[in-house]
Amino acid sequence: MFTFQFVSTVRLGIKSLMLHKLRSFLTMLGIIFGVCSVIAMLAIGEGASHAAQEEIKKLGSNNILIRSLKPAEESREAAAGARRMAIKYGLTYEDAARLHSTIPGVRQVVPMRIIRENVRFSRNEVPCQVIGTLPSYPEVVGVDIVRGRFLCQLDELHQNNVCVITVGLARRLFPYQDPLEHALRIDAFYYQVIGIIREKNMPEQRTQAGRMEGEPLDNNVYIPLSTSRTRFGEVLIRQAAGSFQAEEVQLHQVTIQMKDLAAVETADSQINTMLRRFHEQKDYEVIVPLALLRAAERTKRTFNIVLGSIAAISLLVGGIGIMNIMLATVTERTREIGIRRALGAKRRDITTQFLVETVVLSVGGGLVGVLLGIVTPYIVSHFSELKTIVTVWSVMIAFCISGAVGIIFGLYPATAAAKLDPIEALRHE
Amino acid sequence: MSDRVRMTMHSDEIIRLEGVHKTYSLGDEVTVHALRGVDLTISAGDYVAIMGPSGSGKSTLLNLLGCLDRPSAGKYFLGGEDVSKMDDDTLSEVRGRRIGFIFQSYNLIAQLTVIENIQVPLLYQGKDLRHYHDRCMQLAELVGLGDRLHHRPNQLSGGQQQRVAIARSLINDPLMILADEPTGNLDSKTGQEVLELIDRLNKDGKTIVLVTHDDRVASRADRVIHMKDGVIDRQVALKDRTNSTTS
Ligand SMILES: Nc1ncnc2c1ncn2[C@@H]1O[C@H](COP(=O)(O)OP(=O)(O)O)[C@@H](O)[C@H]1O
Ligand SMILES: [Mg+2]
């Protein structure tokens, strides 16, 4: 019974709106644009922050990364003394040991030496990152062992000439052979391939840091840290801008895995304090993915508030448009109101009738806006690099707000219509 | 006059006005005294015409009878209920259920078809339109518009529109039908047809109160009430159906 009445009220509302199609459509435009822009903007914001967060999560939220940094020019000269001498900077083996023993809540410390060398097998030659590290590396950085095994304690202890390579490198270096049956050559030394791995979350930043044009991303060779130390020595020659530069770097990166998130929070400042004490210059950077993640989340929240305000304003403008039109409609239909009152309509029937019309306008606009709001981000990411994510809650919020706008801005015109005196209304021309 | 006396007068009495006044205030200190003490009774099945010069309060009286407004002073009993004490919702309820209106300017709703216009009073009684389809059809046939059900008012002539209004006034089977100059906007031939329709309704037992300027229209009624300056000047019984009095 009630539903029937409601349905016929809605139908009547639509009918009245269809009487002035253009006017109704123009009125809806405000809401359409409002809702569409809310959803689209939130989708772009969500996409951007999602991409950033994914990047950060790859680094591992339980991890803290410390990287060696070449210090700024002036301080470097002061430290090096003369131009000819190798520039000495960065993290040391002592740092790694000290971090392990002094910072509370540390589970693993994985030091890495990263050396750029060409790796050869037979006639193939591939530029690679030769990473000297410890057997605990796979526990800290997500790694799939595809074949064979990773480095072990014995390899480290005996400075074995063994290596583990990434899937991509295996494909490039051994197109027709089984890598595990062969040794590859770095410089003058041969390293037996003992395993093939796939890095699950290859930290993009690391590979991008010194990436050359066209160099594939996953060309990594892992060798025992002790082997790297003895085979390559501490002084590395690097060719940069036509001239050779000698650098003395013990460790390029130390990845610390903490026991839990709480430990990560406290360790941040402890690590900085400790490193400051033993380094005269700032030749390292501490990256806390968790902190970055938190910052990204904060940024996103601010972003959402800004977007929300813009959206609220545009919907407010849409709402005012609706109210304006509905007030005009009430005046225009005063006589109809009088007729309905004479035929038995109560005040609340009139209120309902006009409220339904406004809500039909705003919800109709909301629906169209939702459709456009879902399609727009799709088009945006199709024609640009921007990643977009339309979230269910943004659609629901936008839609609910459009409904609320209809009720809030329809209430005044509807009560104004209901307050009209029946006789006066019937006399209205 | 006490309630008991009133009850004993006429068992089929449906309307009783006792010293009804209506004043309109136009801004500060200016008031219009549209009705100045009207006493009137109407029984079931009566056919009453109200005549009088323009501004004598005919429409005001009809609006009061139709519960579109409440008297400023005096009492109005409709079917034994005191209208002067009703709130706005109850007045709406009474209008919808017990009164059928026919207006001079038809007052159909422009965006609705003939059948939908006839159905409007049902909506506000909370009735399921699907159960009333046959009745709507019957009424449309009765007023001779069975083949125009889906036309809009602007596709109909004035006479046809007024006949739709008559069908609409009957849909809730009201206690009485109030018509304010129903033929005022019609030429004499179509006016005649409409009046014949109204006559037939009265023959079938409906109570009719009709406002008119036209003596020939008034002559169809059982009783003519002449108004002047907001009071009933005299009442003339044309057929001895009811008791006539002269005040
Ligand atoms: N809403 C109103 N406000 C002020 N004066 C009114 C109103 N309605 C009617 N009147 C006045 O009341 C008197 C009676 O009007 P009405 O009943 O319409 O007369 P009739 O229908 O007999 O021509 C007139 O003087 C008219 O101006
Ligand atoms: Mg009048």
C-alpha cells in the first residue's frame, strides 16, 4: 500500500520533471559534475597514493635501509685531502656489526656491496650489479628460489667462488645452456652458478639509482660478501664523465630487519644517533619505509580533505541550483497545489511530492554523475600515465551526498509549497 | 440551539451553519467582512443554488462549506461533525472523502491524463488505484469521455474538461458536490450539457450546492439562496422537496 503510493509519487515526480526536460537536465548538471568530479578526483588521488605505497611496501615495512651516499663536493675534498686519492665514504663493516649489536629489536642485518661489472659467459656479456651479501639476504628481502639454492654460511666462510643469479640474467646469459652446470666470469674470476632466484619485491629505487640506458632491471649476481671483499678489494674504480674516479666504499647498503613495527619506530632515531657518532660527514641515508608509508598516508588524508572540500562546494552549488529551480516550480505550480489540497491532499502530501521531485533530480544527477565518475578515471588512465583507482566508498559517499543534497535543499521549497493556503492557491493565475 | 434540538429537526440533514462569520484581514486594521452571520441547513439530496451580486460572499460561503477554510465565528456542522474545530489535516481528510468540487475554471492538473485526473482524489485517501480502475472507467463513461481516457486537459474542449472535473468530484462518492459557477466559462450549449449532467447526479441522490449568476441555471435547483452583503437575503423553494423559509 505504502510502497504503491510511493512509487506513484515518484512516477508523478518524474512526469512533472519531464514536462521541462531541458530545465531539469540543466538543474541536474550541477549535481552530475559535482558527483563525477568527487569520484574522479578521489580515484586519481587513490591511484597516486596507492602506487607510492606499493613502492614503499616493496622495501618492507619491517625493514630499515641505510645506503652509502657520496658526500657533497666541498666536504668530500676536505676529507679526501688530495684529488688523486680514492674518495673514501660510506658504511663500514664495523657499522654493520655495531648496528646488529646495539640497536634493540634487530632481527637481521644484511650488508651489501654493490659493484657494477660486466658478466660474461661464452660470447655473452651483460652489464650487471654484482652484489656481495650474506646468506640471510632472502629472509630480509622477499626472494623466490626458482632453482638450486641461495648462498650459505660455508660459501661465506670459505669465500667460495659461487654465485646466484636472477631469472632475467639467466635467460640473457645462458640462452641455450643450463646455468647450474656452468660458471660465469666476472673480471678474471669464474663463479659457479648455484641458484636462480626471482626477486619478489625488487626495490625499484635501487636499480634505478645508477641505471644506464636500456639496462634491464633484474640483472643481479649474488656472491658471498667475503668473496666480494677479497676479489674486488675496497677501492673501486668508476668511470664517470670521461675521467676515472677511485672510490673506497666498504658497504653500499645495509638492510636491517626489525622484529616488529614498534621496534621500527624507535630504531629510526637510534640508528641516526649511532651513525652520526661514527661518521664525520653525512655519507649515508637512512630510509624507513614505514615512516614513508605513514607520511604517504598523511599526505593522502590531507589530499582527501582538500578534494572533499572542493566536492562539497560543487555539490553545494548544485544544491543551490536545485533549490532555486524548485522555488520557481512551486510558484509556477501554485494552482496545482491548490487543486490537490482541495481534492484532499494533506500538507505532508504536498511536501512529499516536491521533496520527491528534488530527490529525483539530485539522485538522478547522482546516478549519471556516478557513471561519469567511474568512466572518467578510466579515460584519464588510458590517455595518461596516471594510475587511478575508483573505490567503492567514494562512489557510495558521492551518491549519498547527492541524495542528501536533494533532501536538504528540497525541504525549504517543499514546505513553502505545503504552507500555501488552499483558497489562495486556487485563485492563483 | 442545543445539540438535542438539532438532532431532532431532520434526520437527513447534512449541513448546518449557525451564525457563521468570515472576516479577512488585509494588512493592519483593514478587515473585510465577507460573511456576517449565515444560518443555513442543507439536507441529503438537496439541490441548492446560491445567487447574489458579485462580492456578496457566495464563493466564501462555498469555500467554507467545502472545508477549504474555517469560519471566523459561528458553527459549521458537516454530517454532525463540527468543522470549526478541525485541524488542517482533518479538513484535508474531510475534503477528500466527503466533498466533490467543480470549479469555474475546471482546475484539472495539466500534466495528467483524463483518467489520472479522475484518480487524483483516490491517491490522497491512500487507496490502491488498481482496485479502482473499473470505477474510473464507469465515471468516464458516465460523463461521456470513455474514449478520451489518455488525453491531456489541453487536448479537450472546455465542456469536456468540466465533465472530467465532474467525474473527478464523484470518484470518492462524496456527501455533496459543490460547484462554483460551473458554466461560467462555457458557451450556452456545452453549459447546458454540463448542467444536465449535474441534474442527473441530483436525481441519483447526490446533494448539490451550486453558485451561479444565471437565473435559468438557478431555476433547475430545488431551492435558491439569495445572498447580499455577506448574509442570506432570502431563500426561495422552487419545488416542495424541502421546507422553505424567508429571512
Ligand atoms: N482571501 C480574501 N482576502 C480578502 N478579501 C477577500 C478574500 N476572499 C474574498 N474576499 C472578499 O470577500 C468578499 C466576498 O467575496 P466572494 O465570496 O468571492 O464574493 P462572490 O463570490 O459572491 O463574488 C469580497 O468583498 C471579497 O473582496
Ligand atoms: Mg465568486
